[in-house]
Amino acid sequence: MSKPTLSVVVPVYNEEEVINESYRRLTEVLEGIGETYELIFVNDGSRDKTLRLALEICRNDRRVKLIDFARNFGHQLAITAGMDASSGKAVVVIDADLQDPPEVIPLMLEKWHEGYEIVYGKRLKREGESAFKKFTAKVFYRFLDKMTDVDIPVDTGDFRLIDRKVCEALKHVPEHNRYVRGIVSWLGYKSCPVEFERHKRFAGTTKYPLKKMIRFASDAIMSFSYKPLKLATLLGCLTIFTSVLLLIFYAIFGQLNPITSIVIAAIFIAGLLFLCLGIIGEYIARMCDEVRNRPLYLIRKMHNFDDNDDQ
Ligand code: UDP
Ligand code: MG
């Protein structure tokens, strides 16, 4: 089968109430575009009727493919598997619950035709989500921006289009605790946003309970920031500085007795310990870099190296 222009990856986890409508809306939009496409559902270990419904869709429509996970591996690995298996010249990742409107895909394709290699959906408004979710999401994106050196766009989920080049580059980043949107930003490439309003879920409830959200946030921070490790060094320096200040203060006012001396010594030693932890942290940070095995650099294109490279 020849390669389609567009691959659309849809992770599904217990989405029996949603999957048929999701398929219907996506097909309507994709047929309207007039390009060849494949639709890849990734069943992330659903325990409801999702798999059965997905198989039924596959039987009736050859453009729909299905990857069925052995168990629930999580949203980030589901979209990774979908992207790995895709063959389109451009790949779109979209949630099944229709919170990301499929109607935005043609706008993303337009930007891709203009030459952008990553087109990410930027949420202007979030409808139908709890105040808690909206607040934590807002704080999280801004906090992450402060914590990391990588420019990860704020208010942006995994709803995005990536060029085949970017999809291939992603395969060279084999991290386990994946924060895909961060990795995509880390890769570089030419990117631009398409703004949209995030609707409420078509049906069902969120598959991201608080526990998964915390895990997701910590993956994001730990994958792209060493600041938590560096905190120990800072605390160490501050504590040592405080003990020296106290020493001077007590010496000047003549109150340097055995008790104050012991307190100052204890603070000083605590500072030293923090400092040592910070130094160990610096080594751990470097080990993380090596163990992660991210590529050292990524090349968009080579020019004039051999006869075929300028295609
Ligand atoms: N999802 C998944 N595996 C999981 C959790 C979620 O594949 O372990 C899918 C889910 O079916 C949906 C998408 O990831 O298509 C986003 O999940 P959800 O809509 O529940 O997250 P929210 O929008 O509430 O953050
Ligand atoms: Mg959702």
C-alpha cells in the first residue's frame, strides 16, 4: 500500500462512549481535506468495550488501523507507538474525546504546506473542565517554563502536527518516562501555533486522575530540568552563609558561649551536607544526560553530500 499524506494518531483508553463519534467526526474532516490518510487508534489496555468497537471500525474501513497494547502503558507511550507505526508525510496526534476539535486539522495542514515542520495546537480557552484542572494546568505550564531551559510552548497539549522528519527524529529519543511535547520542543525544527478553543469532553470522564497528573508533571520537570537537584547546592551555600553571619554576630556581641557555638556548628555542618548533596546532584545530572541517550544533534537536511540528498 502506498504511503498516505496524513497519519492521524488517536490514543484510546476506556473510551467506549466516545470512539464511534470520534471516528465519525475525524473521518468527516479527513475526507473533506481530499488527501490520502490513515487513522491509527492505539488501544492503551482498555477494560471496557473500546477494543471491540475499534475492531469493528477497522473491519468496515481499511483506512483505519489499530495498535492494541498488552496493558495500560499510559497516554505518552500510546501516542509514541502510534507515531512509530505511522507512515504519513505528516502526522497528527489528537485525543479521542473530541476536546481537541478535528476541524483544526485542515488549518494545521495549511501551515505544514507553508513549510512548518511542527504545528502545535494552542488552547485559548478550556471549556467544561474543573476549576482545579484549569488552575493546576495553568500553574504547571508556567512553572515548567521557568524550570526548564527548553522552550516548551505554554497551554499546549499533544494535539499537534509533525512532519515525517520530526517523527523520525523522535525515534532517536528512546526515553522511558516520556514527556512527548517537551521532547518535540527539544528537537527544534520550524514550528508555529494554531489557536483553538478546547471543548468539553464529548462523553465519559477524564482518564487523567490526579495521580496520573502528578506523575506526568514530575516526568516533565525531571526530563527537562536539573533545577531541583541544584536546589541542594543553593540551600547549602545559604545555610553556611547563615552560620558564618551568626558566628560574627555572636562574636561581636560577646555571646559566644558553648551553647551558641554548638548551634552555629550544627548549622554549618547541615550547610556542608547540603553542599555535598548538591555536588552529588551535579554528577547525577550528568549521568542522567548520558543514560537518557538523547542524540547529540539532529540534522534537518544535508546539502550536496551525494546525488540523492536534495529531495
Ligand atoms: N489516554 C490513554 N491512556 C491513558 C490515559 C489517557 O491512551 O492512560 C488517552 C485518552 O483515551 C484520551 C487521551 O489519552 O484519548 C487524553 O486523555 P483524557 O482526555 O482523559 O485527558 P484530559 O483531557 O482530561 O487531560
Ligand atoms: Mg480529554
